[in-house]
Amino acid sequence: MTDQPLADAIDIFLDQGQRPYTEVVSQLEHALQCALLAEAESGDGDLIAAAFLHDIGHMMQKHGQGAADRGIDDKHEDIARGWVGRYFNDRVAEAVGQHVAAKRYLCAARPEYFDTLSPASVKSLELQGGPMSADEVQAFESRPHWEDAVKLREWDDRAKTAGLDTPGIDHFKPYLEAALRG
């Protein structure tokens, strides 16, 4: 496999990542902060790659900016899982694809978790189906890499600090390269 998918991902973040996120940071700032948290707390290359890539679907979806504000679930996790799954390993793709389900899971498994969500995450949670039912929790826990998705979700929630100094994309590029399908 060539490095073209990696170049494409970087281009997406450079071209569209500066646009506002639904939080106080841009998409690129959010990706860099999330990857930095994954690096600091896990050191696991696949999780660092997943943390960087997890919201790429927001920049690929066709509903435009502010979809949630218009009552639209952009299904960014499905878009991201599909794209990431073609080019990156299964563990990265599963964590990326399950990070929204992990929010729903955490709201059911740890009800106090809901109080940590930003207003934008609360709004999107409603569009995404709300907290999981007991059956959905059981099904989620039977999926491969569900624990990775929970870790990713927790970093995702914390990666929203305005003005935080982070390394640039080049710092995380080796993790992304290592996670590409061979």
C-alpha cells in the first residue's frame, strides 16, 4: 500500500480542519489534542492513530457544518469507519467507528459520565440515540475493541481546550504510518 491514504488524511485535516468544531477548538486542534492525550496516557500507536483520525468523518460528511444544530446526526463515525477501515488496520477502524457508541455506552454504564459532556456532546447524544439500553450495553461489550473505543471516547471528551499547545501533525505521522494496512 502506498502512503496516499495518509497524505489524503493529512490533506483533509489541513484543508478542512481549521473550520470551527462544535466546541471551542477547530477539528485539527481537537484531533491533535486527542492524539496527544492518547500518546501520554497509553503510548499505544494504534490508539494514537485512532485518536487523531476519529472525527475525520465530520469533514467528509455532506450535511455541512452545524448539522447537529439543524437536528441532523451526520453519522460521522460510520463515514470515518468506512474510510479508515479501507486504509488502516482493523483495531484503528473499530475504535474510530465505535467512539459514538462508546459515548452512549458510558452514559448507560456510568450515569455520572453524562455530567462531564459538553453542551454540543449532549445535543449530539440525543440525535445518536441517547444512553444505551441494557441489551445495547451487552452487545457493545461483545464487540471487538470496545474497550479501545471507550478510552478513545474519554480522550475525545477531554480534547477541547482552547489554546492548548500541541505538537503538529508531523509528530503523529509515524503512528499513522504504522497503522496503515500492510
